[in-house]
Amino acid sequence: MREVRVRFAPSPTGALHIGGIRTALYNYLLAKKLNGTMILRIEDTDQTRYVPGAEEYIEQSLAWVGIKIDEGVTAGGPHAPYRQSERKSIYKQHVQKLIDEGNAYYAFDTEEELEAMRNRLKAAGSSNQQYSATTRMIMNNSLTLSEGETKKNLDAGVAYVIRLKVPDSEEVQLHDLIRGEVKVHSSQIDDKVLMKSDGMPTYHLANVVDDYLMKISHVIRGEEWLPSAPLHVLLYRFFGWEKDMPQFVHLPLLLKPDGNGKLSKRDADQMGFPIFPLTWTDPKTNELAKGFRESGYLPEALINFLAFLGWNPGTTEEIFSMEELAQAFSIERIGKAGAKFDIQKAQWFNQQYLKAKTEADLAAYLFESLQQENILCSEEKALKICSIMKERVTFTQDFWQQGKFFFHGPTSYDEQVIAKKWNEDVVKVLTLFSKEISNTAELTAAVAKSILESVTNQLGIGTGKILQGLRVAVTGNGSGPDLMMTMEILGNEEVANRINHALSIIKK
Ligand code: GLU
């Protein structure tokens, strides 16, 4: 069997979209499963779209989610360089072969001439105004000029591009492992530019040449590239590489949460969820977009979530580590239909992964927040907080966000709870309870419970009726983690102080 070599080939044109991470992930899972090689190739031939910092961002994002690169710009490897802008001479040499064999040609048309051609065709009612088999013979190129004229132009340094000479009338076919047979009539394909006037190859040429030279076995990429695939098939044929052509795998689109159309950054912004793995500041606009990492997602949870966007293991099991995903992964189980980006599901995965962590791991997240707030906390207290909060949190920063009351007494009290639950019985119980706990040596959860019960018994008031009042006095909130444990963590002095404070300012 052919050695499995896959590549993730992003263009450094900005922050890597979460869909890019999914593409990288599927490549990585296949490589991992079949003992293959994962390559990171930087497709930076479009100089006009180059964004500084984007390449580093790609590498950092992949590292954060745990996708390891075997060959690439930083990893190195036998096919270096892995940055396309450093491979210009390779493309030049290859495009020359296409010209020499009559499969590509020089085109000298100026922007104005191209525009005039399009206008003429439009005026004549033609629905297709492409540079193609039907129009190339009326244009200014090496097919319509004599050999001598072409040479003269080239020698004189007249600006040119190199175009692919697409056959006029044939069915171009390819097999996609997800879509099956794909057929496109060559009249639908235009004479794509392969080399630009600045001597840089276009995506199509560089991509195919590199996939061949880097011995890529599977091209796994987003569905938006499917329309380019027939053109790539033609290039493989013209280069004489048909038998080494990779298998094509075009992944289903990521859709908006309601399934209506492709997921965009705008949708994510509007619905308030991240779309980039890591926080990104656009160098042009200075606009800051918060990443999944900074929003409190765990990389393992994000990976698990992304793996299921378009693939499923065929069982009801949902929690998979990277290793388990690689074991279970298969291209056959990737669906054709677009995958809805259900952010609630991502949150659910995050909860599951947080819950599964040890208190010591979770405490690290709490300490991270506390450090930013300049708050000191003992290890023991942090572990206890994490232990009673882990079932309740969604994001890493929630231990702090939802647990601030462990460090600051309430500055306000949940008004709804006060309106509904704060009454004379509560005041009576809390007054006595606060007095009683002040006399105990140590307020464990069990002690707190028994004191509360004895107080309510003594006063003949049901404990259930005053619990929310107690909680609101101690934490300011109407709900939260186990109240007895919360009081244990706070200690008797603090709890008594908070109760007395609440009793003094909540009027009823
Ligand atoms: N450079 C292309 C991109 O940015 C690569 C597409 C492919 O994988 O062929 O997505």
C-alpha cells in the first residue's frame, strides 16, 4: 500500500479559522491511524494577501490543539523548503515543461484588453466571459502571436502571465472519497493563470507541483476546493503524473448553528462565540478577536467537538481522546452533508473534560485567575473550591467567575431571592445560626449542617424554607455549589460576619 503522507496547506492570510483546524485534524487523524506523515506547507504565493504573524499563529494554534507536525517549515524534512515563496525556481521549471509541450502558453493581455474582452462578450449576450478555449484565439498570447513575436515580447520584458491550455471539449473526471465520481466538462473550466506577472505561481500550479513532489497520498481539504479539483486533474495529466495522483477527500462545509449557510466570523461575533483557536489581533485594523483558548475551552474538548463535525464513529460514544479518535477514524465515516456548528455542543464537551480533570489540575485554572486579581489563596482552599464547583462550570475561568464569593463578601444580594424568600423566619434562624457557629472551633460542612438543623428545630421552622435566604446572605446569589461545603471553605468567622452584615442591611 502507498505510504500515507498528508498535508495541511494553509495560506497565511490572517488568523486560522476553526474550519482550518478541523481540516488539519482530519489529515492528522488519518496520518496517525495509518502510521503516516503529517506535513505543514505554507502556501504564501499570493503576496497581496500575506499577513505578518499569520504563519506563527498557524503553528501556535496547531501546537495548542495537539496536532503534531512531522515535516514543515519549523519541523524541517526531506522536501524542504515547505514555504512556497521559497520554491519559486521549482515552479518555474515545471511550468516551462507545460509550455514546451503545448499545455500552457504566455498571455500578454493588459487589464484593459481583458476588460474589453469581457465587455464584448457580455454585449454579445454570452453568459460566459472567461478566458478559455472559446476566447483564447482572439486574445494577445503566444497561441495567436507568431513564435518570433512572442520571443520579441519576452525579450523586451513585456509583462505576461502563463495560462493553462484547457482542452476544449472533454469530460474531466475525478474520484473523491466522499463525493464519489465528480465530472466536469472542460468548457466549464477557464484557462487559469498558473504563473503571475511577478513570477509567482498561483495556488493551482504550486499546490499540484508540491503535492506531487512531496509525495502526498491524500488531499484532505475543505469542500470549497472541489471546483478546483478537475483543473488539478488536468495538471497531473499534463505533467505525466496521473498514476501518482493523490486521493481526493473534500470535507463537508461547516454551517451556521441553524444550518442556514456557511459559518462565518460575522455569525460567530453576532452569536458571541469564538471562531479562531487563539486570540488574534488583526494587524491592519487592530481588531481583537478572542480565541477558543482565551474563552476557556480546553484543547482536548475542542478537538473532540471538531472531530464530530462531519465525522462520527458509528457508535453512541462521544468522548474520545486524540489517540482514540485516531484509532476510530476512517474516511468512509465522513459525511457529505454540511455540519452545523453547534456551540452548545462544544460547551458540553468542555464541561465533560473539565469534570474529568483532577482537582489539582483545575486549581491551576483558579490560581491563574487569582494571580491576575492579586488574590492569595491556600492550596487546600483552592482544591476544595474546585471540587465543589467542577460539576457546575463550563469554562476554565468559571471557577473564578462563578466563585468570586469565596474571596469577596457579597456587595449586593439577588433581588428576586430577597423578594421571595427573605422573611422573619429567615431572620430568626440566621440570627441564631450566626451566634451558634461563632462558638464552634471548626465549621466543617457536617457541623454547619447539624447546627443549622438544631437551630431550625429549636425555632420550629423548616430548614428547607430558609436555605435560600442563608445562601443569599453568605454568597449574594440564589444558587451555587453545595452550601454547607461553601460555609466550610469560608470558615465560621467569615460566615458569621457575612450573615450579620446581611441581617443589618437587608430590610424586611
Ligand atoms: N492554500 C489553500 C488554503 O488556504 C490550500 C487548499 C488545499 O488544501 O489544497 O486552504
